Amino acid sequence: MGQWVVMAQYSYGETYRTEFIRRGLQSEELALAELRGVLSTYLPSKGIVEQWRQVYRYPGPETYLVVIKGMVTKWECTLRVAEMVVGSADASAAGAAGEPQDRIPPGH
């Protein structure tokens, strides 16, 4: 059984962000229920004063576009679920010599 998350992804200025709304859910069904529960309430950490909200569902796997009109700007984000398939606690992910996986590749 995997570890499921509910996440929001959006651009803010020149930064692309991923926020984890909920982590550690034990099944896809629980994650989807949580996702559906936050569609009408989720606000980004950037502090928007909501005037109105529109929610659109993409075809296929449950993914939603949330559009929120604030006092000054209109803000858009994508809400979806994902399953963690490899974590740092997984010994096979640490590499043969136990090297960290977040190093900069040669030539970059």
C-alpha cells in the first residue's frame, strides 16, 4: 500500500510551487475524498482574499483547475493526488555508496 498525497501546483511570479495539502494517506480512495473536500476551501499560502471561485475538472484522472478571483488578481492552481513510489527512507533509493540523490549532475 502506498503513501498518497493531495497537492496544489501553481506559478507565483516567476516561481513554480508545489504545496502538499495532505500527506500520508493510505489509499487512493482516501486521497481522492480529501481532494474533493478541499476544492471549495483551498487557498494558497500567498494569502488571497477570495471574491469568487470556479472549479474545473480535467478529463481522465481526477485533476482540477481552481480559479480564484482575489481583490486585485485572478489566481489559478491545479489540485490533484499522487502516490509516493520512492522515499528517502527506502534503502534502494540511497544509491550503492549511500550518496545523496539531490546533487547537481556533472556539466550543469
